[in-house]
Amino acid sequence: MRFYKYQGTGNDFVIVDNRKVNHSALSQKMIHTICDRRFGIGADGFMLLNNKPGFDFEMIYYNADGREGSMCGNGGRCIVQFAHDIGIDRQDFKFLAVDGEHRADIDNGLVSLKMIDVKSIQLSGDYAVLNTGSPHYVKKLKSLQH
């Protein structure tokens, strides 16, 4: 399997071009092994770039434990750069992820990604939960300490 390694804001990903060779049958255990930092390649996540009619590509994202995950913003930015690098030659991209359609663009080497709109924020005491395509837990702190 030919793979590529990308990082975005400190998160790293193994990415595979899945348009001509089908790696969709990789098991959860295999993906977990690939993402293992001691016994595999090592990554926060694993992504397949698939063909998808009506879109520039489809992003399939797996967490490091091998389970299919929710939308990952840093992963989305990396796969857009990867798509550009492998010859999907455009500046503006439209791709499909598990949470729906996304738009992204590359300008002067920077990838910008539109996440889904946050429809609600659940507040509870000193934390909030919101969904940007992937659930986020936000904790309120009085100060940052090491």
C-alpha cells in the first residue's frame, strides 16, 4: 500500500489515494496497527481519498483506534492539500465527508476549510459541548497552569 503522511496544526495523518486501488476493506485492527506509534507508521488518524460523483473527492476518516470517526478539521485540511498534491488541480474544492459537504480553498499555500455551522451549544456549569462536524468539549478555566 502506498501511503502519505501529512500534518496539520500538530495532528498527523496517514493518507491513501483510494481512487484506483480499493483499500476500503482494511479492518479496524489493521488501521489501528498502521496508526500505532511504536509498531506502525504512527498517526492521529487514517484517511482514504475516494472518488465521489458530484464532488472533487470523498474523505473517509478513521480514528487511531481504527474506528470510523466523525469529521476532523485538521484532517480535512490535510486531505485537501493531498488532493492538490496528487493532481486534483484546483484552488477551490468541494468534497464529501461523513457529516456532509465541505468547501475548502488553497491560497498562497494555506488551506482554509469550511466546517458545518454549529446549530446548538449545550452549556453545563463550567463546560460546553458543540458540534462542528465532530463533537467538541470546551471547558472554562480561570487560568492556564503547567
